[in-house]
Amino acid sequence: MNADLTRTRVAVAAGFFVQGLVFAAIVTQAPRIKDTFDIGDGGLTGILVLVAVVSGVGSVLAGMIAERRTSAMAFRLALLTIGLGALLVGIAPTLPLVVIAFIVYGLGVGAVDAGMNMQGVRVQHAYGRSVMASFHGLWSVGGIVGALFAAGAAEVELPLAVSLVVIAIFAWIVAIAAAPHFIEVQEHDAGLSARGLDLPLRPILVFGLVILLFYAADTGILTWSSVYLEDALDSTASVAPLAYGAYQAGALISRFGGDIVVRRVGATTVVAVGTVTGIAGLAVVVSAASSVMAIVGFFVAGLGLAILAPLSFAALAGAVPPTALDVAIARMNIANYLGAILGGGLIGAAASADHLRWAFVIPLVLIPLVLLFARSFRTADAASLDVV
């Protein structure tokens, strides 16, 4: 394997890892942020929704930068921005400045999500085989490391500002070290640009809907799985977090093993089987009579559902012209944040109405819609050959 290509893959993978790391390092310290600025649950929810909205703007901006320059530049600037956002969240002295800091972070998050997937599909093309799932697996690893870092920082009573300054510096170091190895591709076909408004909309809508459905379920599980175990199944405070841990464990297996399975049986089969597996896991969660049963259900749900996001980006890469790819990914990525808002809103509404079990019926009902589009994922098998 070409050494330069290997370095490129490592560099892009590092960007995925940093995104997950910074996200978890900030989100898991939300209680400390709440206490520092005396923010209520409603205020914190409002900030998180604002971040999701702003992230959509960041994704569009990344598409504009990629269109006018390159996706490598968009990715590089985005990584620097999330580092800046983490720094500002840590050192902000007042609530208004914290909100501004989260806006900066949200712009960076959206841009990184778009940029890393733009680069990821190009690396997949260069390899000539499926590698996107492993990139998303490293995002999950980054999330776990970020959560452990935040837990450790809280345990030793490291100030919030110091912990996030460390995270920011790490993000900047990785961005500076990785950027020279990103794939530099500049497109000039204005007829397929955002300005020309000639993007192929059907694949963006189809795979964007799958992204939306996945992140609606994913956000609901992230936000409410521990609460479900503790309040509905009478779990102890030490057992409840195992629900999300089990979900992430399933996601890691799915993503790190997914590329191999895709190469052997094809993306369409993997999406169909993964969706059915995810449905089965959610059904176990909804019908769980004990914490152990629910934890198993969350593990199975992660095992099935986590493959949907990387394969959606890979499938889009095989369904649009190369000159439209970066802008198409940026547009489709907006569905990520719409799904997060939808999942957090609907499931949160059910949960706040003291119907936690019913809250997970929502993703159980929504996820089967993915099966309607499973055959469209055959373009993911051709993506490694069709992307320039």
C-alpha cells in the first residue's frame, strides 16, 4: 500500500477521532457548565438546540469552502474552529459569552462533520474498497476517550477551563499535523455547484432521510437511555450509564467490522440486516422487564444501527457526480442535526410526560422506514470507483 495514502488515511482518521473527543469532552461536562453559570435544564436544552441549528450553518459553510477551494481546507479550518470553540466554552466568564462560545463550537462541529466525510469518501475511493465505517468507528473511540478524560478531570477536580484548554490544544496539534496529508481536490464545474442549484436532489434526500432517522434514534439513546434505566427500571445510578455504554460497544463492533462485511456481501444487504437488527434491539429495550434486558437491547441496537451513517455517506458518493460531491455531502449532513433535534424533541417530550418506555417506541416506529431505501445503498459498493 502506498505510504502517502496510508498517511492520508491516518490523518483523516485522526480528524474523526478529534471530533468525537471534543464533542464528548464538552457534552459530558454539561453538569459542570450548568453549575458554574446556574443554568436550568431548560436553558441547557436551549443551548444544545442552538448548537444543532448552528451546526447546520457550519455544514453549509464547509460546502461553500470546499466548492471555492477544497474539502481539505474546509476540514482543516473546521478542526481549528472546534478547538477554538472548546477553548471559549472553557474560559467564558459569563453566560452570554458561554452562548457565543457554543455558537462558535456549533459552527465548527457542522463544518467538521461535513469536511471529514468529504475526505473520508475520497480516501475510500483511493483505497478501492469500503473504509468509511472504520472512520466513524474512530469517532466513537474519540467519544469514549473524551468521556473518560472528562470523568478523570472531574475526579481530580481539574478546573473546567483547564480541561477544555487541554482539549483545544490537542485538537489544534492534530489539525496542524494532519492537514498536510488531506486529499487536495479542487472542482470548478459551476454547473453542479451550489450557485448553479443543479445538485442531484434525490440521493441527497434519500440518504439524508436515513441520516435523519439514524440520528433521531442515536440522540434519543444518548440522552435518555440512562434515565430510562434509572427511572423506569429502577436501576442504580452506577448501572444506568451502562445502557449507553452497551450501545456504544455495539456501535464500535458494527463500525470496525462493517467494512469487511460490506466488501463480502454488499452495502444493501448490510443496511437491511443492520436495520432489522436495530429494530430487534429497540424492541427488546421497549419490552425490557429488567435493566440487564434493556442493556442487551441497547447493545443490539448499536450493533445494527451504527453502520447506517457511514454507509449513507458512501452511498451518496456513488450516486452524485464527483464535481458535486463535496457540496452534496455538506447539504445532506444537515439531516444529522435535524435528526438530533427531532429525536431529542419527540423522545424528550414523551420522557417528560413520564412515559419513558413509550419514548423508545418512537425510534422503533421510525427506523423501519430505512428498509424502504435499502436497495438504494448499492451505490455505496460503487463509490470507491466513482469518486474523483
